[in-house]
Amino acid sequence: MRVNRILLSSALIVVALVVQVSVLARLHLPGAVPDLLLLTVLGLALVYGHVGGALVGFGAGLLADLAPPADHAAGRYALVLCVIGYLAGLAKPENGRLKSATGPMVVVVAAALGTTLLYAGVGALVGDTTARHVGLPSLLFTAALYDLLLAPFVVPGIMALARKAENDPLAETSSAGKSADISSGWLSSGTGLKIGGQRGGLGGLKNKARTRTARVGRIKGVKRL
């Protein structure tokens, strides 16, 4: 991933995790908790694609696994968000622009349901039966509802920031300058000659040829006399 992607993703993930833990988790809503971290991953995945979405999802999930008050095995949520980020990145539009809000809303609902099911499934594999006691159907419904209501305020802003970071003119100018320097350096080092030196050499050869021609003309004129 590019440096601007890493910096932006890290900042957004940290902010989303802090808000989710300190604010959303303390609302004590019935059922699931609004997953701001998931919505952040979805917004970045819709811009970065499936590979970038998988990397962002893994990093966000691992940070959530290690941040207090996590009460589950480390790597559990990282695996879930890695898969969800990869699948959401497959829905990235070809031109990078969304024609309507229907597609992202469908992605949000599918991701909310998929995250809950995958998290409960991985938990069942490691012996965590919390989802059975709480009620999986109610978790699925509330997770989809909360994330769908929160998505219009989060996903478009995340995507706008990601696109702005991708179209950084300073980064493009510096990269173009570096490529030009590299190409000129490669030419000079590969041939052992500089372009300016080559121009000067050609000019010198022309001057020498003119001088020799003038001398020959003078010599011929003297002989004729």
C-alpha cells in the first residue's frame, strides 16, 4: 500500500475505534452495537479495492482484538474484517465513482450480516457460545439496522477522504520529477555521456569542419595565383 493510504487508513481506524468503544458501546442499545469500525473498513475498501480492503480490514480487526475491553481471542475479529474487506473491495466501481447509493447500502447490509455470522461462527469453533445466549436472529437484525442508519453519515465521507488522498497533485508531481531524474540518470550512467556534452561535441565537430574547409579554400586560392 502507498504511504498516503497507510497514514489515512491508520488515522481513520484509530478514530473509529475510539468513538466506538467510548461512545457507541456505552449507549446500551438493544441487540448489537453500531459497528463504526466496520463502516470505516467498507468505505476504504470501496475506494482501494479488494487487496487494499483486505489489508485495511485485517489491521482494523487486529487493533480491535488488542484494544481494551476486548474479551475474545486475538485475531478473531481480524480474520472476520479481512474477509469482509476483501469481499467489499470486489464491489469497487470501475471508474471509482458511485452512480447511486443503492450499491453501498446493499454492501453495508450484507457486510453487517456477514460480519455477525462470521464472528459467531469463528466463536463457535473456539468454544464461544455467547451468540446463542443473546440470540443470533436479533443480533443480525439490529446489526443490519444500526449500521444501515449510521452508514449515510460515515461511508460517503470516508470514501471522499480516500479519493482526495489518492488524487494528491503534490504526490503526482514529485513522482513525475523522480521518474524524470531516474530516467536522465539512467541515460547518463548507461551511455557514459551527457546530453549537454553530446550537443557540445557535435557543435565542436561542426566548427572544426568549417575551419578545415576555409583552410583548404585559402590553400587552393594561393596555388591558383
